[in-house]
Amino acid sequence: MSTMPDAARSDRIWNDPHTLLCEACGYVIEGLPSDGPCPECGRPIARSLPENRPGTPWQNLRGWRPMLTTWWLAMRHPLCTLDMLTANPPRYLLLRVLAGGPLGLLLATLLLLVFERESPTPGGGSQSWSPGSALGAIIMALVLGVVLTPVAAWLLGVLTWTEARGLVIISARRGTRVHSRLAHSIVRHGAVAWLFCGVGAAMAIPWLWGFESEWRIERGPMPAWTFALAIVGLGVAFIGFMTFEMYAWLGLRRCKFANIPNPNQTGLSVASPTAQGSARARTTLQKEV
Ligand SMILES: [Zn+2]
């Protein structure tokens, strides 16, 4: 893939990452009257200004209600939320813990299965580790699950962060401009889809428990439907991952020339009809940095 023409093109179009661009076509609208249209594509300039991005409820308000509202919006109307996004990535630790909990329990169950595998001893015969009883196995899995949940949450964070870096790099290669902080906002909103991965993991756990020898001896085998549930869970987890990727891809396209408030700007931008909104957005940005 040749990146030279794109790089040359981006140098020609803007020098500063905060140069105001038409969000539709990338034309430099810096200094143009805000009540006019973009000379290149005709989109109203006011619609491209940073002030036009109000932020999602999750970005603006504390509490679980704005958060849940935004998660629902992001899945139902992804483009609508992408148009609202500011360069103010919301905290999403709770989201990662909610999605990571079932994943941690799934990993714990898998670990127990590995522990319980029969291994041959040098003198002949075999030995295997055992939690002692079904109750012991359940307690062991729960404790391991709690220990592994932060690991799963951390892994989801690494994946989400990597996706944001990817968006910035791909965007630069294409000659467009997705700001790093906006990229993090995009992927954290798309990270709602990790919840599907958590639900999918939870659906696979009952079937995996059927392999536990202690469980089987004391409680009998798991019913056949748990296998079907596990297969459906695998599908749900896959859909979750693809939804996350899809949201990031939509963000890459939708926010390719998105403007964010310039934290170094003390005066008003020429194309800026709402001074208060701009100042407020700048303050928020500076607080985050
Ligand atoms: Zn334009």
C-alpha cells in the first residue's frame, strides 16, 4: 500500500491538527463565515464546528442512567451517537468489569478443567487434581473467576485501546484526520458491544461445567440443551466482537474530518457562533488532559 500520495495530500490540506475542516469533505473552513456553506460540498459550515458536537449523555453527565441511555443509543443509532461525540473519552471501567466478569468465570472453568485432567505418573497409572466435591469446584471456580475478572477487564481495555490507535493510523494513511482523543471516544462507545461477549461467555459456562468430574459424580451430567446454549453463546460473542469492529469502522468513516476544540486557542475561532459552548468544551478537554 502506497502512503506517499496521502501524506503529501494531508500536508497540503492542513498543518495544524486543529485546523477547522468541513466534516463532510475535509475542505479547510478556517476563517470562513460560520453562517455560510462549505465552498467545496455545500454543507453548512456551522454543522462542522466543534460546538456542533454536544457529547453523548455518558460524556456529559454522571450516573448510571445517562450511561445506559448512551449504550442503548450507540447500539440502536450508531451514526447518531458518532455525530454527537466529543474528544472526551468516557470512563468505562464498569463496562469492562461487567463484560469481563463472565469472561473471567469462563477462564476459571477452563483452568479447572486443565487442572483436573488425568496425567500419567512415572510408576504407571495416573493422577489428577480434584477440588474434592461439586461445592468445592463451584467455590474454586468463583474465587478464580473473581481473580481473573480484572485480567479479562484489562485485556478488553488493551483491545479497545489498540483499536483506537489503529483508527488514528488508518485514518492518517487514508489522508483523513481522526483525532487520537476522538478515536478513544469512538471505541469506548463501541465497547458496549463487549457486553455481548460477556453474555456469550456466560451462556457457554453451564456446558463447560458438564466436564467437571466432581460435578458429574455428585450431580450427574449437564442436560443436553446446555450444549445448544454454548453454541448460541459462541455466536452471541462473535456478534459482539463484530459489532465493536463495525462501530469503530463507522467511526473511522463518520469522524474522518471531525473537528475538536483547540485547547491552545484563547480567542474565538472565526467560524464560531456559540462562544460559550466552545469555551465549555475547551475547559472539559483541558481538565481531561
Ligand atoms: Zn465540504
